Amino acid sequence: MLKRIKGSCTTVLVGKKASIDGSTMISRNDDGHEALDPQRFVVVSPEEQPCHYKAVISGVEIDLPDNPMSYTSIPNALLDNGIWPAAGINSENIAMSATETITTNPRIQGLDPYVEGGIGEEDLVTLVLPYIHSAKEGVERLGKLLEEFGTYEPNGIGFSDENDVWWLETIGGHHWAAVRIPDDAYVVAPNRMNIDTFNFDSPDTMCSADLKALIDDNHLNPDFEGYNLRHIFGSSSIKDTVYNNPRAWYGQLYLTPDMDQDPMEQDLPFICKANRKITIEDVKFIQSSHFENTIFDPYGDGDESDKTLFRPIGINRNHNVHILQIRNGVPKEIAGVHWLAYGANTFNTVVPFYSNVKDTPASYKNADGTFDLNNMYWLSCTTALLGDTDYDFYVDMRNSFELAAMSSYHFIQNETDAGLKEATDVQAYLETANEKLAQDSLKRQTELLGEMVTSGSNRMKLRYNLND
């Protein structure tokens, strides 16, 4: 039996005309089944990329192309079940996030079963990201690998470059479909089949060659007109109404408030347009959200039955959140920005690390299974845990911290961008900036934790006051 150790993520995709600065963004909460799973932030050099790959979970073996590119990566710190790189940006500013675990149904599984010796989330970034020169190439390469080796699980994968954002979903063991996200649109994708209306003749779609025939020949389409892949290959289950659909609903409500929708609705749209241009802060808010200002907020004042009804986006099982931003209007040397935070997202901030580097800061790189408050993974997890004990009391401290921290990160980034023309060694220059960002982040997160401990100690239940 194959053992998987992650899943339950949430993805946000943003086209270049939908963002405030003309950048593309792909973001994902990398969630798991366990509350803690230490993460690292590294750069994989061409020399470190294997020529022959063997998966730990499935055992599949694949020969890889020559001349891989370097790329950022967020692997597990503990490699018992493989590397699980999660996401990254390669040296040509192509980004990939893998994967969003999605859903399926027995009709497609009866025709194209999963392949136990195939590829899965553990493998995909390693197999694809070092070899692609555009987001579309990422779709094409992954599609060929799925057709040749098959997969043992259903997944959604995001790709982006400076112009395009593509979203691919696996279908059965060997099939797949992908959509180019319109430039002026966004997507919030939870753990379900997300692609809805699909036009097989559009230049903005790709799929396995026989997908339409598979649908038609086997009577898989429940609709009278058109092709809705969520209807055809997805689940539409009761679990979706409480676990998946409400997350899409809340993200869409935040970016498009005039959308009047039910959080349990099975047909929430895949492609959406916001009522404003989308910022990094907007994406982070969605990825940290827990139904604020609704009766469904676990920290809110609603009935317990309401507060526990829906699965929030921000949750104790967030291991990292990344926002992979490919900027336009800046030199290509600084176009790729790998925003990153660790742990449950309620009490952390994303930091804008430049991806065109050879190494990453120690406080973000050197996590292992040993608790260490000098490491950002463990520091972030500790802050979230304490904040969870009395959210209403600590949240204003979090808000002040987040405003000051993000202001500082933007200032460092703006200063670094402006000074690029004076740099003689660009990668060393950007590594210095990343180290400055990491030190600032560690200092501010430590100060937040200290403020929470100092203030919270006076509210402990284990106290007794009698004029002493």
C-alpha cells in the first residue's frame, strides 16, 4: 500500500493583469495530515539534480534529461518518504507548485485506474521544474510523464512564467487536462476537481490526446451540453460541501464581494475576476483565512456547530505557504521572488526571497526534527500554537507585527531592486539581501513571540492574587 504524507492544500492563482504590479502569482498552502512536518528552503544546483531518479514511495525509476537548471525548493527536512520539493522557481524564472490533492470518482477509476508504480506528489517538481523554459512547457512535460508512467493519486499542479499561468489536473491513472488562466482572472482551488467548463478546441487548454474520446465513448458526461470536467471526473460529494467548497467560497467572497454564493455550492466557478487588483497581501490573507467575520470562524462567536462545520484554509496542518511571483517590468535577474512562510499561517508573514541565488539563509534552510527557536519553522509553529490559546487576546499583536514586518520586507526589496545596477556579482548581491530579509524576519517573529509570552503570562489560569 502506498504511503502518502501530505495533502489537504489550498491553491491561489493570479494572472498578470489581475495583479497590482503586472506579475503572475501561484500560491499554495502545503498542508499535511500531521500538524508538524519540518520544512527547509534550499536551492538545488544542476550538480545536485539526479541523472536517474528513483521514487521512495512508488519505486518508479526514470532517466532524466541532461543539462538541468538550478531551482529553489521547499523539501521535507526528514526524508523518510522522499524529498517532496513542494514548489520552486528555476533559473529561467519558471515557477511550479506541486501538488493540490484533488478528487475523483469511480467511473473514471473503473476505466483508468491508478498506477501503484507511477509518479506522485513526492516526485513531480524534481521530474519537471529543472527542465522547462515556460509554463506551457511544464504542462507538456508533466503530461507526457503522466501518460508514460501513470500516477497513483489525483493532483492539481500550477505553473507560471512572466506571461502565463497554467493549471493541470490529473485524471485517472494516465489522463490529464490543463487550462491557461486568463490574464485578468484568479483561481481559488481547494482539494477537489476544480476545472469546470472545458473547450477542447481552445488554444488555452491542453489535455491527453484521447480525453474527449474517453468521455464520449464511455458515456461519462452527465450534462446535456458542453464538457464540465468537474462534473465528469470530480466527486461532488457531501465531504466537498464542508471540506472543499467553503474554502473556494471564502476566497472568492474576499476578492469578489458581490458574488452571492452558498459556501456548500458544488458549482462555484473555477475562473473568477476580482473587484480590484490583487496584492501579495491579498493572497496571504486568503491562505491564512479561517472564515473571519462569518459564523464559521473557529475563533469567532458563532455556535460550536457553526464554528466546526467547515474546514478553514489556515489550519494547524499548514507546513508552509509559498507565493511564487514572476515580475514584469524589472530585470530578469530579479524577476523571480519566492515568498515563503512556515507553520500555521495565522501568526506568520511571507518573506520575499529572491530566487536567483545559489544558497538560502540558514534560519530557513537548516530545520530538522529537533525543536529550535533559532529556526524559522519551529519559531513560526511555536508562535501559532501560543496564539491559538487565546486568539482574541493575541490577534492585535499579530496585526501590528504583520504590518511592521511586511513594510520592512517591502522596503528591503525596493532598496535591493534599486541597487541592482551597482552589483558586480548579482547572485551574491541577492543572497546578501535574502540574508537581511531572513534576519529581519527571525528578529521580528522572535519579538512577537516574546510580547505574547510576556502579556499572556498575566492571564494564566494558574494564578492567585492576595495582596502579594
